[in-house]
Amino acid sequence: MRRFLEGRNLALWATVVILALSIWAVPGVRPTAANVPHTPSFTIALGAGTVAPYGIAATPGRLLVTVCGDGEIQVLSVGVDTGGVATATVFATITGDCIEPDIAITPATPGLLGIHSFPSQNAAGFFSNYAYVTQATATDLKIWQVTHLGVSSLFATLPGCVGPTDHGNITFSRVVPDPTKPSFGPHGTGIVSCTNGLVWKLLPTSPGGSTGTATLVGNVRAMIEGPDVAPLTFTVGPGDAFFGSESDSQVYRLSPRGQVRRVVTWPAANQVDFVAKPKCDYLTSLATYFAIVSPEPPSIWAPARVWKFPQSAFTGPPNLGGVAALVTRGFGTSGPNGIGLLTSDRGGSIRPFHAFEEGFRGAAFAYCDPTLIGIDVEPQSNPTTIINWGSNGLVTVIIQGSATFDVNSIIPTSITFGWTGNEQSLDHCTEGKKDYDGDGDLDIECKFRIQRLGVPLAEQLPGVKLIVKLLYNAPSGDPPAEGSD
């Protein structure tokens, strides 16, 4: 098993790492498949040293990884790389054992209306943009919730998965199930697996709840990692949970009824990632898929690296979104076949997609989930928002720009605002942009019709929280954004 404490390197060695990366990033130096477009890899720097992440998760507005610190799991927020290095900051910490902690970000359910929450809730009742982290201990497997503000709390405890022999992995289903067929649950249901073969589905105890319940749904009876749920457009096991197995080099699938099937053979199969549809990039990285590649163990001379792939690697022809998966290779084998491309033809087949000599840890697509932005409702009435609910007039909202969100990229016709954030209440936005909050980034002022905000009579009080939703032009794709005040 791949386990060690995250190293902390001296500043003297940081220069060596950067110089080494400049060599490794030269096309042709690392073994890669010539027909798959990619961009150079990067290391993640925390302070003066580099880190060796285990899990990774991404949206258009955030890139999170998990690493092992001194007696704790650290969730790091990672910036866009430059010069082969991406700078990270500590976003959240979880005390206790650190045995290959995995991480996943909860999705937002498209088109889900009528729920008053920020961040938005998905169909399974999870808040979107929250992160969930696995922690294997000597007694059980714990699932920790990390809010969009970096506050961590214990969400659920799963029996039967005990470290250090075993550890867990987590994903969230992005399948809108066919109501006439069995499924693991609604869009956004959590799927947790243990390397000993146990698989659970995870749901909040109540919609938006801070605690959850786990239900055992099957046992693959093999060493499994890297779960993902097949989209209904993937004709081999649509809606099934897929896993890689390092121990026997198999890809397995588990149906919602608990039936287990072998799919294909891939050397030290580690993780299954169904190609996202649609796909987005993380900020200005020009990358939609991130994969942690590492020697075992990493060192100052051969640190863990994150390879990134642009959307062009998956848009074809043919377009792989929803009809193919990537299967990464773990440790324990040699050879260039690092990532395999799993398709459903002939009952499931796999071929080389991208070549690596080292093994993988975590990998993730940047899904088009909402970017969380700042807004200020009726700024003149701060600190408490006061609205004249009986008026036929307008309410003022400042949509705040930041270092990672440019208000000039907003698609004006997409802006909605009110009780659920889906209300068509926009009257107009001012032509010019100003720095209203003094942070150095431009903001935009918009006006909305009070009588179209959809706020229930009982909630028409000072300080009521209202929600804005919108689309914006990103490097590729038009992802959503939402904010509340």
C-alpha cells in the first residue's frame, strides 16, 4: 500500500525541484502517447516544500487535494500552476490517522428548482461544492464533510474498513436515474468503497444535513479503489458503480442490486473516471482532467507531479463525453501503459490512452459545478439587508469580482435572483464596472424587481438571505456561478 507522511523540504531544495521540472516538462522527455494532447505536469508547493497528494477534486472555481501532515489530513486549495509549480494553501485540517485520504466535491443537480439554499442542494440533499474526505482509522472508516468555507466536521462512520490494512475512496453519482430501473439513488448520491471490497451509498440524514447515513450495497470481494458511476449512455453497466483493482488488474462493476461483474483487464487498475459531459476547465489552467503521478515513494529528486489534460483530449473525434472512461494504473507494474481508455464496445474493451512509467494516486475531471461568488444586497443598508417588500421598485445587488472571477465574463441574460436564485427578476445592470468593495477587482451593480423575488410572506424580514445565479464565459464552456447575501 502507498503510505507515508508528507515530506517538508528545505527552501534550498525548492530551486532544484523547479529546475528539474523544467527538464521533465520538455516534450519527448517523459514517455507519452503522441496522439493524446496534454500539457506539462506541475508540482504542488506548500510553503518552501513540495507535497505528495493522494486525492484530488476540481470544479471551475477550485482545485482541492489531500495530503498527510503531522498527525492530520490536510485539505489544500491549489492555485493555477505557472512555471511548473502550483502554490497551495491549507483549506481545512482533519486530525488523526492519515492513510491515503481521498476527496470528492458534491455536484449540483442541473435544473433543480424551488429549493432555498446556498450553496445549492442537489437531488440527494447534499450542498453542492462541499468536499468529503475519507479517513481510515484502526476501528472504522470516517467520512468528513468540509464546507465551502473550509469548516470540517464528522459526517458518517462506516464499519468494516479498518486501517492501515484498508482505506476508502469516495465519489458522487452524476447519473439522473431512470425511474423504471434500479439505481443507487438520486443524482448526487455518494458512493464509498473500501479496498477490502465493501461498497456503501452515502446520503445526508436530512436534506442539507451535516450528518449522513451509509448503507452497504455490495461486496466486490477484491481489492478495489477509485469508484465512479457509469452514465446511462455507457451501454455496459449503465448506472453501475465501476472500480479498479490493483491486486488482480481487473476493472469491476457493481449493479445497484449488488451483482458483481468483471469488465476488462488493465495492469494494476487503480481508478475509473468516466469522461465528463459537459466538461469545464479549472480557472485559467486550460485543463479539465488532473492526474497525480508519482514514483514510490516521491523524493526531492522525483516528486509527485500532477499531469493535466485539455478538453481537446476528450472531444474527439470521437467525443468521449458520457461514452468512455479513463482507467489509471497503480503501483506494482512496469511499462508505459499508464492510462487506459475504457469503452463499451464488444461488452467492454480497453486500449492505451496515455503513457506513464510511474503509478497513479488520485485523478479527477473538473466538473461544471457552480463557482461560488460574493454578492452584496442593498449595500447601503449594511450590515442588515432591509428591503421594502411592499414596494413596486427595485433592489440593488453588487456582484463582486475577485482574483478568480471576472465580472466582465458574466452573460447578462443568464442572471436570476431571489428566494431560490432561479427567479426571473432582473431589471438591468449598470453599464460601467466599479470596485465597490475596495479589493482591487471590478464589480457590477444590478437592479432586480422586488415583486419578482419570490420570497414567502413569512420570510419577508430584515436580513433575509437571497441568492443570485448566473452563467459566465470561461476559458472553455459556460459554467454556472452562485452567491448569497
